[in-house]
Amino acid sequence: MTLNKKIAAIAWVAAAIAPAMAFAGSANTINFQGEVTTQTCAVTVNGNAANPTVLLPTVSTADLATAGSNAGMTNFTVGVTGCTSVSSATPIKTVFVGNQVDSNGNLGNTGTAGGVALQLLDPTAPSTPFSLLGATGYAATGLNLAAGSTSATYNYAVRYYSAVGTATAGSVLGSVQYAVSYQ
């Protein structure tokens, strides 16, 4: 076989295999989401502009021993600053997109504790946790920029949740991406 035929054969095999390799995974989609608006503000969580951490209290497995139990509700504040002053109130939605969301719409635990998830919610309506199912997450209301103001804050909350009531001891970790959407 001549050198040109060998090169052509190798190129043909590579061309045949490459598409199969590129599309082998079914979860290889990147979703992009954004917004163009007349209003922009700097966003913080508990006063931190980057990589905020919300620390929940340590709770006993006994607190999560029954199906549907929750414990350790902890508030955190989403704030906007540096906004353009407006003549009328502007509602701003806080969008939470979960990583590792379970089938109930809660943040799945990536730590070592078993039977525990994290729920996000509005502390003024604790019986209705946010469902993070879906690619666009949950758009929470509550944050409002008052007329003439350039900043605003609103409290949300996170808590431990056990759907089955068989929590085992260990660490509980979860994360969400967040953004604000001006209405």
C-alpha cells in the first residue's frame, strides 16, 4: 500500500469515528441564558459580590427523622446596588438555577449525609419551597427597587429537607447559580 493510500485510509477512519465521539454523550448541551435591559445593578448575596457561602446550623438526624421534615431554616439576603434611579417601582426577580436538582425540585446533597436535600424558599411563605426543576430554574419575586432608589434587598431562605425521613449524619452541600431579572 502506498503512503498516500495509508494516509487516506487513516483519514477516512478518523472522519468516521470523530462524529461518534463528538455526540456520544446525551448530556453534552450548554444552555445560555441572558437578558438585555435598560436597568443594570450590581448583585450581592449577604453583601458578597462573588462566591457567597450561606452557612446553615448543625441539626440532629432526629430533626429529619420523619418523611417531609425540614430543619435549620437560614435566611440570606440578595441585594442590588448601583442601579439607575427610576421614577416608579421596579420589581426584580431573583432567578435561581440549581445544580444537582432532585426529582422533587430541591437541591440534591453532594455531601456525605444521606436522605437530605436543601430547599430554597421565601421565609414569608415557608410552606411553598421553590421548585428548581427545569433548565431555567425558579424566578423568585420579592426584590423591588423603589421609585427614586438605587439599591434594594430581599431575604430568601434555605433549609435542610428529608423527603423520606431517614437522614444519616454527614456534610450537606449544594449550590445554585443566581441572577436578577428586571421586570
